[in-house]
Amino acid sequence: MRFSLNTIGLYPGLSFAEIFPRMRESGFDLFELWSLGKTDVPALQAEMARSGARLSAFCPECFVLNDPARREEYLASLQKALALAKALSCPALITQVGQDTGAPRAQQHEAILAGLRAAAPLLEAANVTLLVEPLNDVKDHKGYYLTDSLEGFALVEETGSPRVRLLYDVYHQLHMGEDVLRRIEDHLPLIGHFHIAGFPARDEKLFTGAFDYRALFALLKRLDAPQPVGVELFVQDVSQTAALLSALRPYAL
């Protein structure tokens, strides 16, 4: 199992120059980000080269797919992100789909699908995978459109490109009441990446919260799942991060 560390949640307030050595000391070299925003990309490249850290995924600046009026904006943002992905040797991008616009759900579904199909040739040419992420709308993302992984899997299948896959965030889908282990086992080929966080608080309690992630790790091991597992949670204090990673280390490849 390859764990990918979300540096914002695990190392709050630290620079990459401080984060990457700590990651390596804990036995990890794969990390992920949200949008690069104002990140100094050449400086990030230099720190990655110095430490051997590898970027697994990040988000484009725009991720509204369910509004056709914003499709050109989305595709322009995607192209910019693909150029950054090439510069950083990053194999994947994470996208959400947007807040519910109020249009009929079938219409929004078709808008997302059209956007993904328009993006597919760009992704295939760049050899980068786009990860479509459902979120929960009961706690963290009120009004978000895509909450059910089954609709997400349908979008991936309908797009018909190997470069479009689902990001299955276990924390979000637990909040939506899904049988996460069954969903994962039934749809594993359509998943390109996982996210995990303590449930229900999105904290470091991966083994002592209301969901014990050892069940997920056992399933992924049994299925020989190759997808990265993103650790996207918020520690109460950065001093807790090393202990968390020590607990995860026995499950890593």
C-alpha cells in the first residue's frame, strides 16, 4: 500500500523544506496537495529533488463541471494544471464537480459528463489521470452536487477514458452512509485514488474512531490494490504526525 500524505493537514504551518525531511524520517516519500495556488513551483521542484519526495496529485484552480457556462474556464484551468503536472512529474489531478446549480440532476449529470469527455483527450495526451471526487453534503460541503459514489462510478464509465477515474474518499462516503468496503470491492477498477481520515471528526483517529481503517487496509491488501491512499486529515498538533505515521508504517509497502 502506498500512502500519500496531505501536507496541509499533517504538517500545518511548515514549509516544504521542513516537511520533506520529516516525511522521509517517518518512511514516506509520497505527498499530495490541494491547489498549488501561490506555491513557488521552482522552489518546490528543488525541494522535491533534494529530498526525493514525489507528488501524487493536486487540484486545478477551477473545478466546476456541472455548469456548462463554465466549461471553457474549467478546460483552461485543466490545461494550466497539466503543464504544472508535467513540470512536477505528477501523475494525477483531483477535481470536484461543483455546487448543485438547481438545474435538474439529469441535466447537471450530463454537463459533468460532457466536461469530462472534453477533458479526456487532454488527459490522454498528457498521460495524467483526472480523479473525480464525491464529497459529503451532510457535514463538510453543504450543497455539493456529487455525493453518491455510484453516480461517480457511472460518470467514469460513461466517460470511457482510462484517464478518468474516481477518487474514493472513505471519510466522505462514510458520512453519506455507504457500505464503503462493498463499494470499493465492487468498483475497484474504476477507482484511481483513495482518501482516508478519522471518522467522524476527520482527525488522526484511524484505528480508534467510529470506523477502524484496519478493515480497509486488509481489503486493499487482499485485492492487491495499486491505488495510492491519501492521508487527508487534520492533526490537532503537528507533534502528533510522527506517531500517526509510525502507526501506518506497518501497512505501507
